[in-house]
Amino acid sequence: MKKVLSLLLAVVMMFSLVACGGGEGGETSDVTTYKVGVAIYQFDDNFMTNYRNELVDYFKTKETDTVKYEVTLVDGKNDMATQTDQIRNFITQGMDIIICNLVQTSSADAIIDEVVAAEIPLVLINREPLAYDADKKPIVEGYAGILDNPTVCYVGADARQSGTYQGEIVLELPDKGDIDGDGVIRYVMVVGDPENIDAQFRTEFSVKALVDAGMEVECLVEQIGNWATDQGQTITANAITAHGDKIDVVFCNNDGMALGAKAAIDAAGLKVGEDLYLLGVDALPEAIELIKEGGMTGTVLNDHIAQSHAAVDAAVDVLAGGEMQNYYWANYAKVDKAYVDAQ
């Protein structure tokens, strides 16, 4: 009888250990935790701050009782050497997938080669590496480094659309952007980063929209602002000093620089909508508020929610054994006062 009781006690203890085992928080040993390395070109960037926060939050919504995602974020500080070291650290740490917002798209080959060699899936976001045709024009969806690799993809939006939308917002104004009525739209162009395809396309296509509509244009200033608010302010202040009331439109490749431009416009005693027009891209909350108040003419919604969700969905799918597409696209949207008032 004692032997039977001892046997029963052993069985009970065994089942108790099975029921209680497996780790913290009541999780069982069947939980799979994927390690996700996320490299952002620069934490100081307004848009990428919203993007990375949404990305982390959305990963949490994808967790289940059996699948978790351990997300590690690193700041490239706008330095390619720093980011390269961070990617190598991710590889050494055995990340299951890497999401990368490149500091320099010209370094895409080197990053792709190292990550692919380590057999880690790679999701490139926000800054698209491109191939170029014989005339050195960028080919969208043509980058061989992505197309040749079934575990590499790009998630973003076509920046040509954002530039076109900036121009269309101007064309939809009663005076079509010719605020002084002299028949020529004279503009200042505050450029983000000349290597970044978003900056290139926004610079080109915002003006192209005006020209294609039959408007005569003249560039007064085109200067690099590196996506920074303080540089947008300095460039615009200098442009106002040099050209005064000749300026019809200030185009900024992003809202961060547009906020700086607005500060320069205010400091000069000028008013948006009366003396000149001001355009940005990203639809940051601060820009939306300015549009509502008449302090900015318009912006273009660069949908960080749609893009970050697409990046997470692609990552989650490939980690679950699904096939990765090479490209995932999100659309922009025009944001002017009518749009804001209707929300």
C-alpha cells in the first residue's frame, strides 16, 4: 500500500511541475520569442519618432499566448558608420529579423550583403535604395539588391506622389500660388537630404506639377536643410532677407523644416496666406494645427501608421514562415485647410 501511495504522490508531483513550469508571467515553455532589431537613422527626426513608436506598439498587438516579440531599437545618429556597427551587433546578437531605416541608401548593398549572408530577413523602411537608368534617373522598384533577395524587402511610399500633391495644393489655391499676381510663381525650396530619394522626388515633382499645369516658375533659393527645423528656419530667414516680397511659395521637403520656416516667416513679420504660401510633408500634429489656424498652407500625409504596420506585418509573416514580397507601398494624402476642417 505504501508503494502505491508513493507512486501516486510521484505522479501528482510530476503533473504539478508540468502545470507550473515554463517561465515568468505564467507563460508556458511553448512560448516562442522572436528577437527584432530595429535600426533608425536618427531618433531626432520628427516623423521617424512617430514611426518607431507606432512600430513598437503594433508589434505588441501581434503577440499571442505562444508568440512574443522582443524589439530592440537603436539610434544611428545620422552616421552610417555607427549604423553599420549596430547592424553587425544585431547579427552577432542573433536577431531573428532586422528592420532598417538606412542613414545612407548608397550603403544599402553593404548592409544587405551582410544581413543576407547571416541568413536574417531584412525589412528596409522609409528610405528606398534605387537602381538608375542610362540617364541616371532613379527607377522605382528597380533596386537589384532587393529584387535579387527573397528575404529582403522595402516598405514605404512613392515620394513622387508627395511632391506632386504639394504642387496640386498650390494649384488649388484661388491664385494658383501666384500670390503677388505678377504671372510668375517664385519659390524657395528647402531640401531634406540630397541623397535621399524622398527629397529628390519631392523637390522635383512639387515644381513639375506647377509647370505641367502651365504655370511659369522661378527658383529663388534651393538649399539643403537636412530635415532639421533649425536649418529650415535659417534657410527661410536668409531667403526672406535676400528676396523679400518676391517669394510666393516656400516648399519644404518635410514638416520639421516647414515648422522652422514658419518661425522665420513670423520673425520677419510676414503672414502665410497673405504674403506667401508654406508647404510641408508628413502631416505632423503641429503642422495640422498650423493649417487649421492658417499658419501653413498645406502638407502631405506621410502615413507612418500604414507604413509601420506594413513593416511589422511583413516581419511577422516571414517569421511565421510566409513568403516576403519585395515591395510594400502606402499612399500619401493631400492635407489642406479644407481637409483639416472636414476631420
